[in-house]
Amino acid sequence: MTAHRPRSVVLNRFIPYLMVNLAKRISDSCSEIYMDAFAITVPEWRILARLAEHDFQNARDIGEVTFMDKSKVSRAVKLLDGKGYVTRHKNGEDNRLTYLSLTGAGRRLYHQIAPRALDWESRLISALDVDEYRDLMRILEKLDLQLDRMDRSEV
């Protein structure tokens, strides 16, 4: 009689493991651009970039879009505020709600970092040809949509 052997996870072939490790390596490598030259952390950079893209956001919304928890966003906002890169605006109708925007110094900092980050990204994706890049973007989008469907089906 043969015993049924349970399936096992082989980490170096397990998509969640591979993707989180690749994402961490990419983030760590790219972060050298702004950490070394500008003394900005990854959470600070994410907030700067988000506010440069969509000014006047509250911390909760930034946290949701950047996948950072409330405490990480709060610490990064405090650091950015202390460095003079963001301004806080109280909501006139609800004092508990604060909106953030970039100061002139914050916008200038973003415009110093963004070209370097884009150049770094270009060097990374230069390993892909046009079709591979298109396929990668399509695959990432499909996996993201599938996660949305899976999350909704679990409710």
C-alpha cells in the first residue's frame, strides 16, 4: 500500500515567495537613489511620489494606495513635515481629517529624485524586449485583477 504524500511548497518555485523577494530586491536597489543622495526613506519617497501625482490627499488614502500601514504613513509624514516637504491642511468640516500636500521644497525634491528613479527603472527593464515588457505588464494586471476576484469571493 502506498501512503498518500501531501503536496509540498518548493519556495524557489512558489509565486508569492518569488514575487515578494523580487519586489524587495527591486525596492531596496531603487531606494539607494533617494536614501543615499537625499536621506529619504522608502515610505517618505512613496508619499512624495503619491502627492506629486495627486496633491491634497489624506494619510489614510495614501496608505491604501501605497500598501503601507497607518503607523508607517504617520511616521513618514511626520519626518516629511519636519523636513519641510509636506504641509498639513485640516478639513474645515471635520477636524479629525487632515490633508497633505507638497511644499515648494517637497516638489523640488520630487523633481530631483523622479528622473533618477525613472532612469533606474529603464536600466532594470532594459533586460526585457518590447514584447516581454508588454507581457509583464499584462500579467501583473491579470494577477492583480485575479486577487481582487479572490478577495471578493472570500467575503
